Amino acid sequence: MKFFAAALGLAAALVPQVAAHYRWTSLIVNGTTTTAYQYVKPNTNINSPVTVVSSSDMTCNAGASSAPGIAWVQAGTSVGFALDTPIYHPGPINVYMAKVPTGQTAATFTGTGSVWFKVAELGAITDGGSTIKWPADNLSSFTFTIPSKLVAGDYLVRIEHIALHTASAYGGAQFYISCGQIHVFGTGTSSPSSSSLVAIPGVYTGYEPGLLIYIWFPAPATYTQPGPAVWS
Ligand SMILES: *[C@@H]1O[C@H](CO)[C@@H](O)[C@H](O)[C@H]1NC(C)=O
Ligand SMILES: *[C@@H]1O[C@H](CO)[C@@H](O)[C@H](O)[C@H]1NC(C)=O
Ligand SMILES: [Cu+2]
């Protein structure tokens, strides 16, 4: 019995590590953290990462479906995503947006096609080989600015944290993904040109130096952020 109880205790101690993977559950708009999955597309992926870069799960996570709301956001203001659990794996963050095609809304659009452009990123701090630091460590939210020149309309906004602790083998990078549904309003008139747009899946092969990388000792001398440059 005593052994059984100890084994249960051990199991209980191990469970939170598995169960507590972080998820981007809420949009932050006008400085307020909104209700979980009110504007963020729900998914059927309890809290596991996506690891197959060619999978359609890369777009908005596995089993993504419509959220009930579309958040109105003024161009040039700050938007963010809040997590249910702080980030505890090392790696970068990317945020992409996609303009919703005519005839669809941010709720119905699934993000297919060459429609995505990068609007924000958070990489690594390196010092030529002694240390590598990840500013995303322990974050419980990430905010960025909607470009003020961006033309009004419905958009998807997609965030990913890429965990690199096991990324030295192909397929070892883990993607923690969510998509938010927003409507941008304002006086902007610009859109990214087609050469700034990527498809997701498609944007990564998995062989990028920022995805297939050994991050432990000795530390990488530099870090190359995966994906296109931030649109500006
Ligand atoms: C944010 O504030 C603007 C007013 O500046 C408002 O129109 C919009 O509905 C607000 N968005 C949310 C999601 O509350
Ligand atoms: C994150 O939290 C852990 C555990 O509290 C701590 O050891 C670590 O130094 C923190 N990292 C940063 C970058 O603050
Ligand atoms: Cu993990």
C-alpha cells in the first residue's frame, strides 16, 4: 500500500508537467484580456504542440474552428495574446496576420493560401557563443502593434511560440499556435505586396537554421529567426 501511495504521489507530481503546456487562449484588446476563446479560434489539440511543419494543423492548430466573436481593433494600437500557463520552453515567438478574402469573415476563414505576413517577432539574445537567452521565457502574454497603415478589414492574427529544447533532430521543434479573429478599423490604405505573403503551412521546411538547431552547450553564436522579415 505504501509503495502504491508513493507511486500515486510520483504520478501526481509528474502529471502537471505534461498537463500544463501553455496555450494562447485569449486576445488582449484595448488593454483588456478578453474571455478565453471568445475571439481566439478553439481547437481540439488539448495542449500538445504541432511538430509537422507541412501539416494543416500549422495554420491555426489542430481542429481549429470558429470563435464566437470578432474583436474590433484600431490600426496602430496594441493587441496581444494571453496564455493559460507561462511559457517554460526556450524559443522564439512569431506573429502573422492574414487579410480575410472577400465573401468570408474572420470567423469563417481558415487561413488557407498565400495570405500571411509577419507583424512581430521575439527572438534570442546571443553573445557570440557563451550564452543564449530567450526573452519569451516565462511570459504569460505577448503584445504587438497592428501596423497603423494597414487597410481596414477582417483579419486573422496568428501567434506561435516555437519550443527548441529538442530541436537538434529534424521535427523536434514544437509549435504552440493560436489564431485570433479581428476587424481592423482606421484610415490605413496599405497592404503587403504578394512577395511579402507566405502560406502556412509552407512557410517552414523544418530545415531552417532557427528551427533545426542545438541550443544547449556550447551555445549557438547567433540565432536566425525563422520566417520572413516583419512587414514594415
Ligand atoms: C476597442 O476600442 C474601440 C474604441 O476605440 C472599440 O470600437 C472596440 O470595439 C474595442 N474593442 C473591443 C474588443 O472591445
Ligand atoms: C523563468 O523562471 C524560472 C523558474 O522560476 C527561472 O529559473 C528563470 O530564471 C526564469 N527565466 C527568466 C528569463 O526570467
Ligand atoms: Cu513540453
